[in-house]
Amino acid sequence: MRQLIRRVKISGTGSYVPEKVCTNEYLESIVPTSAAWIQSTLGIRERRIAAENETTSDLAAKAGLSAIANAGLRPPDIDLIIVATATPDRKAPSTACIVQDKIQAYNAVAFDLAAVCSGFLFAMSTAAQFIASGVYNNVLVVGADIFSRITDWTSRDAVFFGDGAGAAVLSHSSGDEGFLAFRLYSDGRGKFNFTVPGGGSEIPLTEENIREGLQFFTMNGREVYNTGTKVLSQAITQVLSDTNLRIADIDYMIPHQPSIAILKKTAEMIGLPFEKVMTNMDRYANTSGGTIPILLDEVNRSGKLSPGTLVLFAAVGSGWTWGASIIKWS
């Protein structure tokens, strides 16, 4: 999508992370890795882990209520709820419907969107279409995941992910601020480089394949790095071209948090000084759909974003799915 019919802005942000902290030093004691390697290679020092009685909808509801309050709205003002998640509470109903009930936003339509680490970016684009076309005025977009529930804690790959949720309220804007463009992409040829094999219609879970660990995610780390560094730079270059902007015009990049190595390589490829690249993976690791909105909320509440600030979003996830977007902050 290159141009919106009606301007769409982010009117509020929110986030929530669980209280429990899991450090690299703890992981070093249970899986074949080292705390120093995790921090130097991935940029992660620790991550948050959901309590046993916490669900994805719990995290999403808390982040959503925070975003609604930050927008100066109430739950009944929300027309639509989109929850981007790869770890729904249940196969049915949608986590978004559960969130709707928990925050009592009963005027809202609700559905989930599945694009894993690109989910929040895809969900913002979807929300923007509804607002730009005049169908809705206020949409709550949530990215939330509890990857600790689909992580094999005996595997070295356990170091990558944490749990958390972030949210944004998208609203109609009467000024010249708001989203300038989106570019979204998918390539199913890379579909199994990051996957959860069991639990769907292809491989229903049984006692036998649970023992084999098919309920846990698997990943090809080298392909994730190679694909991430390639497609992120391409998507960013295209969205800059769509908006007639230069990389020097961008004030901040708020990207998905796959690894510090991918972000540094991407910044180098597009010519963006790394001090403009916002990160929080040292504290939260990769929270999948939650990465961009958690980081966005932190940057917003820090006071860095003022009217006219140009923010670049970018993400890559399983599928493959990836994309970029630019917003002029209001």
C-alpha cells in the first residue's frame, strides 16, 4: 500500500511484561551455551517469563488497557481489536475475543492475525485500512506472545525468546501526521526455517510426538540471519522510495528485535547510524509479536517522539513474512 485515503495516526501506546526474570546465567546452567556468548552475539542479557497462571490474553489485555488510557479513550470507544500472536490462548476462540471480554470493549469487532514476528506490523497495516476507508475510527492493535510455552528448555535455542505484550491505538487523523506508507511481503518457500511442527491439522499432538518435542519451535538460525539482513534492507529501501524520503530523514527506527547482529548489519546496509536504531532486547530478548509495540511504548513514554518525528518500523518473521512502514508522529 503506497498511500492512505484517510490519514491514520497512533494515538496511544501501552505495554506489559511479566515479573519473572530469566537471566543468561541461569540459562547457562541448564543448556549448552554461555552467558557471554548470548549477550555478545544476540544482545540479550535477560528475558521475562510468564507466570504459570498468565496467558497471552492476560498480557495483551494489560497492554491494551494501557494503550487505550494513553490515547485518552475508554474501552467502549474501540471499534476493532486485532491481536497479533503466534501463541494464542486456545485454537478457538480467537485471543482477540478473549481480550475484548477482559477489557470490556464490547463495541469492538475482534480477530487474531498470524504473522509471527512480523505480526504487529501486519496488524497495524490491516488496522490502517479499516480507518483509512472510513469503516472504523479507533482500532486497538496488540502484539503478544508467550514463547516460553513453546520453547524446549533443554535446547540451545531457548536463549532467543521472552514473553511480553505491547499495544497501540490507531485513530483517524485530521492533520498531515500519521502513516505515510506500508510495504508488506511474504515468501512461503521459507516456511519451515522457523516453525512449530505439531499442534495443527498436519500433525495433531499425540503422546508420542509430544515426547519427540513437536510442540516446540524449531529454527534454522543461519537462514534467519541471512534472510533477515537481506529482506529488511530491501523493504526499507522500498518504503523510503514510496515516500520520497532519504534514510537521513529518519529520526528513529523501531524494529523487530531478532538479534543485535541482524540490526547492526541492517543499519549498515541502509546507511542508518546505529544510535537511531532503538533496542530493548538486552532486557526482554525477542518477544515475537510483542517486540515492536513494547519498544514503541518505551520510546513514546521516554519523550523521544514529538510532532513531526519520522519513525521507521521494520520486521521479519516466520513464513517468511516481512515489511516496513514510516509514520510521521503526531
